[in-house]
Amino acid sequence: MADRFDDATQKELQAFLDREQAQARVQQSIHTFTSMCWDKCITGTPSTRFSRGEESCLVNCVDRFLDTSLFIVKKIESQRQGA
């Protein structure tokens, strides 16, 4: 099927697929991090508010996740620019 498209269309389709795959990876990461932080930090029965310790744990967990994600994105971008 790809043989029916010209080079510009094939490149556009590949770019679209790359973006969609990247978005799927981000969504999977968010799901994983949400599950991980919840399991790690929420020790009691959920109520209308988190305990002080749970809230602090969640904030730290999310911050570390975001720091790590940003580091990975920057590393990938630098590798792409170097290629």
C-alpha cells in the first residue's frame, strides 16, 4: 500500500505515525507513573483529603517522574540532533 504514495506523502505518514507512537508512549508513562505513585504513597483508605504524608509523597513522586521524563526527552532530542 505504501508504494502507492509519493515520497512526500510517505514522509508525512511516517511523521504522523511517529507522533502517534510518541503520544502513546507518553500516555503509557502517565498510566504507569500514576499507578506507581498511588501504590507507593496512598497507604490508607482514600477519603476527601490525602494525609500530609500521602500528599508530600505524591508531590515528590510526581516531581521525580517529571524530572526523569524531561531528562529522557532532552537526551532523545540531543541524540536526534546529533544523528
